[in-house]
Amino acid sequence: MKTIIDQLALSHALTKEQYLSLLDNMDEQTQKYLIEKAHAVRSSTFEDRVFMRGLIEFTNYCKQNCTYCGIRAD
């Protein structure tokens, strides 16, 4: 499993079969290794910075129906 996790950390992508294999064979040791690799990738990408985003609404009307939005159509 470490080989798959290492590949994921380098390429940021796996095949469907690799994802399924990783999930089906997840044990405590594999999970710990995955978390360590994820932390290393996050640290190398964002360091200790925090990024904030916000939505600026120009009206309170929208014809779209995005499930996350407070002004969605329904």
C-alpha cells in the first residue's frame, strides 16, 4: 500500500482500481502513513498559510439550484 500512497503523493492521481485497493486494504498502519503523506503534501503546498474565499452576491435572485448556496432557486 505504501507504493500506491507514494504514487498518489507524487502524481496526485490514481486509477479507480488503485483507489479501491487502497480503501479495501486500509489498516491502521496504512492510514497513519497516508495521513503523514497528506500532511507533507499540504505543508509543501500551503505551508502554514490560511486562504479564505468569499462569495459576493450582486442580487438575491438566482436561477441555478446549487445545493451549497443560500440563494439557490428552490
